[in-house]
Amino acid sequence: MIYLFDIDGTLTPSRLRIDHEFEQFFLQWMEDKDVIFVTGSDKEKTIEQVGEKIWTRAQRIYQSCGNAVYQGSQLIQKNHFDLTPELKKLLLEFVMYSDCPKQFDNFIEERIGLVNFSPIGRSCPQEERERYYEWDTKIKERETFCKKIEEMFPDLEATVGGQISIDIYPKGQNKAQVLEDLYGPITFFGDKCEPGGNDYPIVERLEREWEAGNRDRTIHRVKNYNETWNILKTY
């Protein structure tokens, strides 16, 4: 069995360090299992969140929605995507016209194979991050921006990730690409599993495989790491 995990919001609070007690549990839980991570974040941010021990113990880590693949500490594969002037102009317009209550800086971050965009700015403090998330849950600003990006750039996908950001990448370079490398039974844990979320491409693909008769696919849609923790106790 392959256990495939999103990280932000699934194993950790969004953009925060993993809970210490859960960290100890998860390290032990991983010992006799095939664990793979897939996240929109880059390597440095992921290690900040789960720590070096968990990161290196995973069989493989798919960073940047699978566009940068690590095994051990080695980068073994990567995709390329460069931010175009036209896309950058649109994202800066979003910053200008965003209705979010407060804005900070670091709106656009280029990662391997994708661009991460935040209307509030990635440098916002945790309190403002949570406030924006609550506001955006009602207003759906990020969903609106994603639709606009895909309308204007048909060769791109844009998905909601974490509490404050959007992941943008060429069509097909979403999280579901990791499934091309995986064989056998798969159990997936993610928190952004609804249409428009960056875990949805994996969920959609696994559901199609289930409907086609491949019954060794399991999906756990979780709201936070506590839900993940409770489910893992049953495995």
C-alpha cells in the first residue's frame, strides 16, 4: 500500500510547524509503510513544516505540485515553467483590485514548475492569514481569480492552495501527475479535495480509476491534521 499525503492543512496547520505530539506519532507510523508526499510548496518550506526527519524518511517527495521530485535529498526530476510578462501583469492587476481587507507583500513566488500567487501577500502574519482565509471562504476571491486566469490563458491551470494562495502551472502539471509513477494500492489524504482545490486533480483521477473497476483506491478528505491523525490510528 502506498500512502500519499498532501502536507499543508493535512499533516500540519497551514504554513505552520507540525504538532510535536503528532510528529512523534507520525514518525513511528511511517516506519513500516511506503509514504509519499505531494505538496504545492517548495523543499525549504516543507522541511520547515514537517522537519528533516519526516522529509527524509518519505520514500519520495513531490514538491511544487509534483513539478520537482526528490528522493532522499536528491532532486531527480523537474519541470520548467517561466512567469510570462502577460501573466505577471494580470496577477499584479489582481493585487490592485483585490477586495481583501489588508495586503502585505511577496504576492508572486516562482517555484520549480509553477507560480504561486497570493492576493494578500505571502509575508502576512499568521493572524491575517487566518482572517483572509475566513473572508475568502465566503467571498471566493481566489476561485474567481483562478477562473479568470484559465479564461485568459487556456494552456494554464490555476488551483486554490493553502489558506491564502493560488498555484498556477501548465495544463497537466498538477498534483495528479504523481500518479503516473505509482503502482499498486493507493490511499490518499488531502484537504483541498473539492473542485478548484489543488488536491482535486488527484481525487478526480483516483475516482475515475475506482469507477473503472480499480477498487484499491482510497481517498480521505480531511479538514485538518487532527482528522488525519485519527484516521491513521486505524491503519
